[in-house]
Amino acid sequence: MNILVLGVGNPILTDDAVGFRVAHLLKKARPELTVIETAEAGLTLLEWIEGYERVIIIDSIKTGRTQPGTLCPLTLDQIDPSWSFCSTHGVDIKMAFKLGSELGFQLPAKLSIYGIEVADNKNFGEKCTEAVENRIPQIVQEIISLEKL
């Protein structure tokens, strides 16, 4: 099965880089995986995921409901538009998948979505906050376990 791990975020906005960081460490732990780190979101994601049988998307979320560094497995229906999860120009991930399906994109049969609760995704900085940084190795192991990679 061809698997894509898609780490989404912005590497210069503190905790917003957590999707990149987790995807990078997943690649180190499982070199056979195809891993892409991208700052693009919305409809652009369709170009990255088309043709893969299984896709794992990792991005930051800021819900205020859990502690920073908490891994949150999600479905498309659970994603709140106010989280800006994989969203750009008003097109969130749920809308992108709906449009992709209607436009005939070959979408993955299995989609896993992971949000990582963050403390700061607005301020410039090349490092995650301590609360998020300290959890990254455990988050990688949690995803490996949940996905049976």
C-alpha cells in the first residue's frame, strides 16, 4: 500500500511548525514512508494526495480544549473551521475533499487526520514552545502505534 504522510504548517510560526517536525521524525523512524512537508493547504492538498491509497495528515490546531502537545485524532466532520486546520483562502480541508471528489480526483481510500494542540501559532519563531516541543517524540510514537506503521 502506498502511504503518504503530509506534514502541514509554517516553519517560522512557532508551534505551527509541529506538523513539519512530526512528519520529519516519522520519516526518520519509518524511512519507507513517503513524507511531504508543506506550507500549502486547502485545494492545493489535493495535488499532493492524489493517487495515494492511504494518507496521514498532521497539522497544528488551537482549540483551547486540551493541553498544548496533545495529539487529537480527527475525522473530516470533526474539524471546526475556526481552527484553520489545513485551510487557506476560505477553503478548509473538508471543503477541499468534497470538491476533489466532485471533480474526479483519485482520493485516498484511508485518510487519517491528526491535529496537535498548540500554544502559539501566531508569533514568529523557528522553535516550538516548550510544551509542544517536549511532546513531539511521544506524538511520533503515538501515531506509529495508532497507524500500525
